[in-house]
Amino acid sequence: MDNIDNIGEYLKKIRGEKGISLEDLSSKTRINIKCLKALEENDFARIPVKVFARGFLRAYARALALDEKEILTLFDNSSREYYENKSANEWLKEKKEIQVEKDTKKNSFILSLVAGGFLLILIMFIIFHSIGSRRGDQSVDSSLEEVIIPPSPPVKESGSLVQEERISDDIQAEGPQVKVPPREMLLEVEATEDTWVSAKIDDGIIKEALLKPGDKVVWKASNKFLLTLGNAGGVNLKWNGKPLEPLGPRGRVIRNYPLQRE
């Protein structure tokens, strides 16, 4: 292992010695054959996100009964130059997209404040207008004297029954209020294409899964998820049973997208 600096050639050689085809390896690891070929050909551009490549290699190593730690060390040595010299334009583009998203959220927040202020002014105008109208009506009514006729006592119909109903209402009104505890949040991810999914649950446990079309995972959380998708357009998401809009197009990588209780 110490003299090997080509992860792809090493994996391909070991797989051949064990007599395992790419098709069998794909079925065993649930990794697309194209991704397996990319690993064996050192074509890191086809797996641009390093964390995904490492996840694939763990599954590859387990399938061939290899030492995962040594395989990942070899991968780091082989891929360091690619990932360190990754196109600056790609990173600038990603940063620009993030900045545009932040600006959009900021503008939306400002518009919400303006709309909220306008609505508040409108409500205050309606309230003051209503109070002024009532005062005018009261000033007219104060000049008239009205004879107030006390209401006649209510007819007793099964007096004990009427009294029991009133007592029952009083007891119900004064009884303790039961607080219903908040239910768990459910995140359902169903793959329509090959993808890799990761979720950090409540700032603690990290769940990962390699999904093929038709595969589905359901995760629970108390407060929030931080969701990472390797193929945003290749999954259908449901949040507490309600479908969510796609977080991005096919092939788009989404990192640490927050889903939390409102």
C-alpha cells in the first residue's frame, strides 16, 4: 500500500483478482456502474464532491473486504491535487449563487417589513375610525332618556336539569388545560435517480444513505434537519407528510439545507 499512488488502478486490480464484475459490485454496493468506473479510472471530475467519493469508497472497500482506512488514505493521496486545484470559477460561481440567494432573502424580508407596516397602519386607521363612529353614536344617544324594563325571571323548566348544565359548564371552564406535546418531525426521501443523501439530526446524529431509483428512507427529528443531497433533482421529498418542491435541478449538489420546526 505504501508504494501505491493510484487508487483507481489498485481497486481495479483487486477486483479483478477476486473475480468480481462491475455489475456484481454495483448490485452489492448499490452504487451506479458509472461511478464505480469513475473511481477505477481516477476520473474525480465525475464525482466532484469529495464527501460523496469517500462514501462510495467505503462501500467499495467493504464489498471487497479491504481496509477502509487504508483505502481512504490512498484516495486522499491520489485525489489531493484535483480537489486542491479545482476550478476557481466553479467556486466563484457557487459563492455568487449563495450571495444571490442571501440578497433575495434580504429583499424578501424588507418587502415583508414594508407590507407588514402598511397593514398595521391600515388596521390602526380602521380601529380609530370605528372608535370615532361609536363616540358619535353615544353622544346622540346620551340626549335621550330610555326606560329600562327589567327582564322577567326565566321560566323554570326542570330546574335541577338547568342548574346541573350550568354547573357542568362552570366546571369545564375552570378545569386544567391539557397541553399536547409537539409531535416528531418526519423527513421522507424517495429516489427517482441514483443519489447520495446525508442528514444531520438535531445537531447530533448524522444519517447517510446511497439510494437507487425507488429506494426510500424516513428519518425523524425533534427540532431540525440539515439536509445534504448529491442530486437535488433526483429525489422526492416529503416534510411531515407534505410534498416539498425540488431543492434544485438534476445533478445539483445541495449542502446543509435547513428543515426545522416553525
